[in-house]
Amino acid sequence: MARSTPSRASDAPRDAIALLKQDHRTVEALFDQFEDAEESEQSQLAERICQLLTVHAQIEEEILYPAAKEAFSEDEEEEDLVNEAQVEHTSAKELIAKIEGMTPDDETFKASVTVLGEYIKHHVKEEENEMFPALKKADLDLKEIGSQLQERKLALMEQLGIQEEEAPAAKKSSSRSSGRSSNSSKGRQARAGSRSKSASKGASSRARH
Ligand SMILES: [Fe+2]
Ligand SMILES: [Fe+2]
């Protein structure tokens, strides 16, 4: 099958870290939207969150984490960062599967998405504060990994039949929702970065010793 790569051909290739951070911001904004959304919108938002996280986790597991493990092979603590991230993905994916099997009528639907959001915040903080800085120092071609991630991401999104979701700054409007949440989503995205991160408190305490 001919790969219908980049609808984003005009974009300069992003390095792996920029690409993954953009995914993180996108999904954080969606979690924020979810918290404020009407019940009628929650199901769609949860579905999107689950799909984007599934793709994100998969490209990290297929491409980034193996490259990181190899690069970190001399340093046990750095290698542990990758092992822990993999374990966290496994737990997140279990929760994602549960949410995907729920309807908004389910008593624990909203709570499950909220907990997933907190969990992901913690995970993202570890990636961005520990793993990514270590990757930057390692001998890796992050641009090359970035283009592999992007290519795989687009292929997976196509498989799942979902649109690419941009980070707030590079937002292109989704053709999928008929505008019903687009107004409010901007404000929520704008404050996405300023929410308290109580869920991630434990993240830094275990760093290195
Ligand atoms: Fe991850
Ligand atoms: Fe990530």
C-alpha cells in the first residue's frame, strides 16, 4: 500500500522530543476540555483521548523506547527510566481499554477519565523531566527518530481512522466535530498548562540516587 505520508509535508521535520511533547500538550488540553465538558461531549472527548494516547504510546514503544534503551545501555538508572515508562504504559493501556468499554452512563466513566488524566500527567512529567533530557545527551539522531515517529503516527492514525490533532499552538480545526466545542476549547487549551499538577508530585521524588 502506498503510504500517504505527510499531509504535513510543509512542516519542517521535528525532532523526536518536539513531536512527543506536542502530543503531550494536545492530550493535556483534551483532558482539560473533558473536565469542563457537557455530558453530551464527554464521550467523544474520551474517545479521542483514548485514540491519541493509544497511538502515542505505540509509537513510543515501537520506536523511541527501544532507541532509548540502546542509548542508555551503559547506565542502569537511565535504562530504568525506560523500563518504568513501559510499565506505566501497560497500566495506562488497561485503563484506556476500560474506558473504551464504558458509556458515559457508567458510574465511574468520568472518574476513570480523570484518573487516566492524572496518571498521564505523572508519566509525561517523568518523560519530559528525566527521559527526554537524558536522550538529548545521548548519542542519538533525534531528527531521524522524529521522522520515524511521525511516519508511524500518521500510519496508525490512518488505520484507526482518526484525524491528526495538533497542539494548541499549531491547531488546525477538526473537521470532525461540527464546531460545537471549538469555541470553548480554545480557552481551555490556553489554560491547559497552568493547572496544578498535584498528581505528579511523586514523580520527581524517585529520580536518581
Ligand atoms: Fe510514554
Ligand atoms: Fe509520551
